[in-house]
Amino acid sequence: MAHSAFPGIRGGSAARGALALAGALACACGVPAAAQDDYAQPVIQPIPPAALSELNAAMRDLARDPRNVPALLRAGWASIDIEDTQAAIGYFRRAEAVSPGSGEVKAGLAAASLRLDDPVTAVRLFAEAEATGVPMARYGAERGLAHDLVGDNLAAQRYYRQALAEKDDPEVVRRLALSQAISGDQRASETTLLPLLQHRDLAAYRTRAFALAILGKGEEAVSIAETMLPDQLSNRMAPYLRYMPRLTRAQQAAAANLGQFPRASEIGRDGPQVAAFAAAGTPQVAARGPDARLVPAGEPLGSSGGASRNQRRNAGRDGDEERMAAGRLASVTTEPLPPVQQTAAAPRPAQAQAPQPAPPASDAAAQPARESGLDGTSLAEAFAAFVLPPDAAARPAAGAVDITAIKPAREAPRVEQPQPKPKPKPPAHPKRFWVQVATGRDVKALAFDWRRVKREAGDLLARRDAYTADWGQTNRLLAGPYASAAEAQKAVSALKEKGVDSFTFTSAEGEVVAPLK
């Protein structure tokens, strides 16, 4: 059973696209409307999409036998291809009623769920289809996308490779490269995308822009968008590219594959279904990167569901008890502390035993804290006995030295002179701005490309030198360096006017960029 791959970005159906093309051709003819009434005009009939022909053939088979499961499946997949998802679900449900355990029916329902923005259900249905023993490679493109949309990138990449092993499809290649970028593997993403870039696949350049944005290289992504797209479109795209690192893995997959960005209030937060799927303990969803499967998931060994419930119940009860204890503590600390019984062995001085007048009620809040060991006496009152009477003057005894008249010599404080910090050595390979004009595996062969490009560029590259930098399994041929990203972009625009394809490139600090030999 053949069916086309799930489209990368949702848009108009193939039928609507054909009709729009026919309308454009009609307008291009330039024949006045009045003249059309005078004589017959040739009519351009759009070619119906193959999926529509497949649907008509399936309908003819169903007219003869409404319970024909293969025909119902063909009708369902054809409906998906022409973007009539509700009709597809109807055909698949009818097939399910005739053959409840069919794995192909479950796979069809999974693809329909994916079209209804329910990737969690799609993941479950694909797994149920696989459990029936049905071959799953032909569903790899849809299944991989479903796993990407729930943040399960490692599983998604496995299913994309299964699909590519059965059929080479550039759309699946682009999805695989995006998934690798989302999981943080830049080298694998660039290696996967390189053949399409070398063949000037414009959709691959769009994928590369999103991949770089996901990896945190927003300015380089924007530069590609500005180079490859019209100004109006690239200007609209730039803010979204810069926001990509703030999205979750599932949101990044939806944005890059389907053009669906979350609302501002939902940036960085998955929806309830996807969050619940991640919380279920799927290792690939719980961690990022190639070692995600090593992250432990689920409950600790020896635990049980009942124990978890008891722990939650006890935690709730403990929380109630803590709140009650806090209330009791607050009620205790707001009351005066009880007096401490005095013993006969420790009589107080006469001054301290004199009764003190109680403070007015209005001043009660201003009194210092009470100490329980001083029988309700404040700290200020307790030390009142150590204050000299006003008529007592401090006079030195005969022959004593009045130390208050001595002024000791004080050493002037030493002021530490700040030591000048040594200037850091400039990095061997600083961050610089370039214009990339070609790629190739053989560095020596790039010299011929450089001479050709310089000849086509004229004066624009006359004072620029050629450099090379590693790029996956190939090499970049760079002109520069330029003083800023803006200067490099200006050079790209000027080269474009001369018919030279190029785009800006910013080498990171420490990245080796060597002169072309």
C-alpha cells in the first residue's frame, strides 16, 4: 500500500495548489473579459493529484463491497494526502469495525491523530500497530515526527532511518537533521543535511537555519534566512529564529517542521499531554543528547505504587502538622514568658530589687524583648544598676596615671597599591566574520574555485584572501576576514548582484580558520 509522506509544513492541499496555479496562468494570459465572450478560449485543466485518483479508485471498490478493508485503508490514506483528516478517520474506523486487531488500521489512525495535533495518541497507536507484527518501516516518517513532537528525539531518529532505508525522501532527511539538532548533535545534523545543501535544495537551507537557531546560533541562522529568502519573509522569520533556544524540544520540532510556534505565555512549557508523556519516565524524553538512555527513569527499585501513595498521603499529613505547629508557635511567642522562680542563694542587689513602675499600655509594643531569667525585667532595666550616679565624677587616685590623657601613637594604615593585571594573550583563533563562497572535500581543489570566484567577483574580492575551515566531512572556502557581521553581509549582497552565491559565516573563538594553501 503506497502513500505519500506526511508534509513537513501544513498548507493548502495539492488540489488547491493546482487550482491556484491554473488561476495564475489564466491571469497571465492578459485577455480582456469582454473579448472572452466573443470567441472560445483554450481551457487549462489542472491535473488532479494522484491521491485524488487513488481515492476515486478506492471508492469504486467500496461501492462493490463496503467491508473491503484494503479499499478502506487506501481511501483513508488518500484522504490524509489531500488533507481531509475527518474523512480519513471515518474510513479507518470502518476498517477497524471489520478488522479490530489490524496493525495497518492502527497505523492509519495514528497518522490521522498526528494530523489532529495529538502526537501522544499517535505514538501510542504506532506502538500498538508494531505489536501486531505489521512492518513499520513504511510508517517511519509519520512515526518519527510523532516522537519528535513529544520530545522523544532519539526514537524519532531511529524511525526516520527506517523510513530512509526503504525509500530515499528529502523531506525525511530534513526531518532527521532537525531532530539531530534538537538533541544537540550539531555534527550529525550538518552531515545529514550536507548532500541536500550541495544540490542547492532551498528547503534544506531553511532546515539549516532552524537547526542553527535551535543550537543557539541565532545570528548565523538569521544570516542564512536573509541571504536565501526575500527581505519581507526573512524579516518576519528572524524573531522566531532567535526564540528557538527558549522552546522545549517538542515546541522546537513543531516550529521547525510544522511552522507552529507556541503562544508567548506557553514558551518553554509543554502542553499537558506532552508533559504527562515526559513525566511517565521515557528516558529519551527525560534527558537530552546521545546518552539519554542512560538516565534512570521511573520509581526506585523496591518501591511500589501503594508505597508512593502512602508517601504522598504522609507528606500531606506532615504538611498539615507543620502548619498546625507553626500556628501554635506563633500563639506562644506572642504571649509574655512565665517568670522564673528565684532561689534564696542568689539575692539581688538592693537597686535591682526595687519595684519598677509598669510601662503604659501604649508603650508595651516598644519595650525590649523580655528575658525569662530576669523575672520579667527588660534588658535595659536589668543593667540600670551598673549606671554611675550623676554626681559621681571619675577622678584618678593619688599617684595613678590618667590613661585618658595619653594619646597613643597610631601607625598610618598601609594602602595596598593595586597591581596591574597582566593583559590576557589574544586567542590564537579569535571570533571573526567571513563570507563563505564554496565548499569541497579536497582543500587543494578549492584553489581553483577561489580563482574562479575572484574572477567573477571582480574588485569585490580583489583585496581579500582565501581561508578554509572544517565543516563536517567537507571544508568551507571563506573570504575575509571582515570587520563586522554587517560588513560581511554587505559583501554578500554585493556578490549576489554579480551572480556569485555566498553567505556570511562567523567563526567561533578557538575555531581554526587557516589560509588557503
